[in-house]
Amino acid sequence: MLLPLFSINTPKPQPFPLGDRPINPPLFLPPQIMRDADRGSTAVGLCLLPSELLHEIFFRLALPELLRVRSVSKALASLVSAHDFRRLYDLRSDRGGGWLFIYKKRPPRDSVLRGFNDRFGRWFKIPVVSAAVAPGEDLYFLAASGGVFLFASNSRRELVAVNIATRSVRRIPPSPMGPRGTASWRRSGLKLVADPSGVDHFRFLFAEMVHNRSVLFEYRSETDSWRAVEAEPEPTGAGSTGIGSRRDVCLNVVQLGLESVVLSCGGGGEEGPAVVLAHRPRFPAGFQGGPPVGFNTSDRFHVYGDGNVAVVRSSVSETAGGGGTTRTRVVTGVELLGLSEDGTEWELTSSAPAAIVEALRWRPYTAMMGCLVEREGVVRMALMSNCRGCWDLAWLSYHRAQGKWACVPVPDCGTTGLNMAGIALSSTFSRSLWSSLSAA
């Protein structure tokens, strides 16, 4: 069933602490122009500006704001939808940058997604239209890719896929594992892949151990059906070609002491991946023992994604406040490891420099969760921590070619006291908004 779902609203700009302002500060259209547009004006004065000046203005806007510009006049809509403008915008803005999404768990008819763009340093509100959520439905946010957002319904025990570009919602039939509640989904063992052509198609994959065997489950929207493939052991010796050519999808299945179980496969044809391989990479000395999720009291935890694992180390700290002290933890180190070429080892890629670790140390926490993605040689990791009901977000990135780490400042978006119901990273969301602009 297809229903209108999302609309994009741009909130007021968030204040930045000193030293954390983006390189290109946000530039808004004058309010009177938007008011004139609401009254049906064609904003002739703005359209008479030289195209070079208009380009410079619009290059400083995030894509959700360009969607609003499109509604000002047909002339401006034509300008921002043109192929030349899109090409130059991508060059200037690093293809729109990466996105961090969080889902606030409120009463069903007031639930909302918020998206933060690292290129423009601001949050954007993506409200869920009430028609898409049945009364009493309890959703949890699982993943995002392109314009597709995936939720798990706890009350209905089903998956719900939302496409912001086509403004539609699809309820996915139960997998071969049967109906599942939100607690059954492991973020490190699932992946959503939107069709890069912009067509309203997507794949959803997750990995599980079934009777002590590693199995990959894949759903394809174009056929509205599931497929299950048992993984084969990774070949060794002279016949092994390495994991590099089959890393389109890498899912973590389980961690057993010093060893992990990871499934890898290529993109696959119309019938899905031809071969799914099971790897058992071992951790080097000093890295084993960390649980795969962050709600724990261990001195380290692991965040898996796309054939990588980030090991976040911490130590105990006493934090004063609220009439006493609270036993919390502080981050003492972050290390990024990747699968070896033959898939048998986790190899150290890089350790976060002291400046990055110091930026995290002042954020004590009692619980932490995270997600990690890699695209075009850039590894992005989001850490969400909680202390006394206050949520805090940290966004780290590692550029392989440059060998550089970065910590992206993430301003608060009103998370205090709220129950967070999911977090995800995406590097392809901007592409889906370009599709919306091109269709205008």
C-alpha cells in the first residue's frame, strides 16, 4: 500500500560553540522572499540577479533547502534542477556530504526523524505523517539508504519501509525466520541497499546463525519476496581470491571470544548473490573480549559495519551531580580494524589521535550504542551515549587515502529526556533528494 509519508521542514539554525562553525556558514533566503512566494509572487527581483550570483547563493544551501527554493518560482526551480547546477553543486559540497539520522520515540502520531548533515552542520526535521502510522503502532528505526528508511514495528512484528522520494510506505512480509519484534534485530547484522538508479527498488539483507549455520536472508522489493542462502566456508590456499572483490555487503553474525563470524557477498544479479562466504577473522592480542553492542559495563565495546570494526575503549569515572556521585565511563581510545584480504584476521587500520580521544573524554556516559558505515574510502562512525537521561552524539570519520581522522561537531537537537528509538548513518540520502529535484 502506498501512502504519503514525509515532508521536509528546515528548523531554525542551531547555534555552534566557538571554533565549531562550519567552513561555509548556512545562508538563508530572505524571509520576505519566502513570504512573497507564499502569496503567489514569482520573486522577480531574485530571478533578475545574475546566474553566477544565484549559483553562489544556492551552493551554500543544503539540499532540503533547495527543495524549498524550487517552490519560489518556476525559473528558480529550473535553475536548481539543471544538470550543470547539480554537477557544480556536487563538486562544491562533496556530493551533499554524509547524514546522521535519529528517531525520537514519541506517541505514534507525533514521531519524528531528524537528519544531521555534516557538510552544512545543521539538523533537519523529517516528520512522520499520521496517515502512515496506525494508532498504537510502536516503531523502531533500523537503517537508511538513499531515500529509503526501514523501521521495525514492535506491535505488528513486521518491517516497514518508507521512501521519502516517492512519498510511499511498504509493509514487508515476514522473513523465513517468521515475525520478529524489535529486540530481534541486530544493527551489525543487517544492511539496507537502495537502488542507485533512483528507481523505487531496494534490498534488505540480514545474517543469522540457524542450527549453528550462517545464513543470509535477502528481501527484494521488486519481487516482494525473501531468499535464504547458507554461507559457504571461505576457501583457503592457492584457490582463494581474497575478500576484496566480494565486499559489496559484509555483515557481522556473531562474536565468539577471540573470533568473529562475518558473511560477505557481492552485489548479486536479479536472483540475489550467487555465493555467500563465511569468514572467521580473529582479533589481534589486546582487542578481544569486547561485546558487539554498547549497553554494557565492559572496558571496551565493538561497533561493526561494512567489513570494519571500531573498538571503543573506556575507563570508570565518578561524576558528581544530582546530590551525589554517579559511576560513569569515559572514552580512552578508539581503534579501527578491517578484514584482512583473506578474511582470516582483523587488522589494525588506524588509531584515533589524541585530539579526537580528548574530544570524547569530556562526555561521560552510562550507556552507549553506535553504528558504522563505509563508502568511497571514508569510514563514518556515530556514537550515541546517555548519562542521567541526557543523550549525546559524537560523529567520527576516517579517510583512508589521506590517513586522517575527523570529529564532526553535532549540535543538540532536543534529545534530553527522550527515548531514542534508532540511529543510522547514510552517504546516499542526498542522491535521493536530487531525484526529487530532477522530477520537478
